[in-house]
Amino acid sequence: MKSIYLVVLLGLAVSTPSFLTAQAQTAKKAKVMVLGTWHFNNPNQDMYNVKSDDVTTDRRQKELEVVADMLAKFKPTKIAIETAWQSRYDTLDQKHYQAYRKGEYTLKKGEDEQIGFRLAKKLDHQQIYCIDYRLNLPFDSMMEYAKKNNQMNILQPIFGQIESFIGEFQGKLSERTMGESLKAMNDPTMLDGGHQFYVTMTRIGKGKDYPGAEVLTKWYERNINIFANLTRVSTDPEDRILVIFGSGHAAILRELIRASAEYELVEAVDYL
């Protein structure tokens, strides 16, 4: 490792080796689409939340059928949702999905079921895949530190931007179809912009204190482990995987998919 590091420092390794480039170009890659969503069931688990209207109304159910038809054109072979892998909820999701396939289960309001289960059944998938990884972010301790050390002025502008976006998005939610709202949320610029919220936190701290960086580190840890779970789901270069997650996760997941030699990122907006 030291010799490689020194070579890079000396500027002698400035490009990817040609044999690796050729291999990357010729290798068959599984296709992965990340569909970022708001939480349809309003769990209020995040600091800022879009308040969804009732997705079980006739209007929204018809619109969700249209969304499922649009996403079906991607021809996903596997559908992954925001439920922790090998958890009690994973077990429940598998049972509920099998019951739903038999017509013995009514979908709950969450996007995991309203989109994930609905589409999986439409495509006759044998199972649903749970790839989430849960951990606690030290967000509260970072906020305390910022307040005690007069650094809230760093966070307030980004908080204001988030509140403004949510207010605007929510204001248009009732007039838009579900497909239109999902397309707006999955604009790549919008997804990357949402990630700035976490990156800005790295400015909180001073000296040997890094409370903001610790939040971002944990956020990356969660999403990297989600990606690791995705790699366990993908077993075939012919796979076409639809990942349905809260939009806050999308920027990092998309980054990891693009950086991987095994996957090709497919834009959700191209199908909505």
C-alpha cells in the first residue's frame, strides 16, 4: 500500500490502467434504478418530513397503478425496499408479500408496499428483498454542540432551504399525480442537492471536536451497508434491480452504484 501511495503522490499514476478500463467497458453490468420517495405513511421519523395525503383513496390508487405500469417498463427482476435485512420486519414483509400475492393481504400505506409489493406482484416476482441497515445518527449531540458553541448560523441556511423545498413540494402534492411528484423528487439535481444537508454538518466542530463529521460518517456507514446488502441481492449480471428508498439515501446509493464495476445506474426519471 505504501508504494502505491507514493506513486500517486509523485504523480506517476494519474489514469486508470488500460486493462482495467477495457475490462470495465466489456463486462456485463447489472442495471440498478434508485427510486427516491417521500414516506407515504407519514412515520415522522426524519427531522423534516413531507406530509403525504392518503394514498389509499381511489384517485391515488389509480395513480399508483399507473406508476407501477411505468416502472414495469424497466423490467426489474428484483425489487429492494427500505426494510432492515434479516430483521423481524424482513420476516413480516416476506409473509405479507406472499399473502398479498394470494389476494389475502391489503397493502398498507408505505411506499414499500404501495409501489414495491404492487409492482413485484404485477411482475410475478417470487419474493421481495429487504436491504436496509439501521443505526443511530449522533444528530442530537451535534445539535447540542452547535448551540453551545454558537455554530447554529452554519446550519440555519440549509435548514431554511429544506423547509422551503418541503413547503413547495407539499404545496404541489395535491395537484400533481403520484407519478409527477415522484418524477420531480427524482430529478438528479434535486437528489444531489438534498445531500448537501449532511455535508454542511461537517463544519460543526472545532479543534479536536468533529461532531458534524461524525454524523456524516454514520450516515455514510448506513448507506454503504445498504449498498453491501444490495450486492448480496444481485447475483447475476443480467439483474435489473429497482431500489425503493427514502430520497435522502439516493445521492450516496447512486454514487456507489456509479463507482461500482458491477452495476450500471438507470435514471428513474426516464421511466416516470
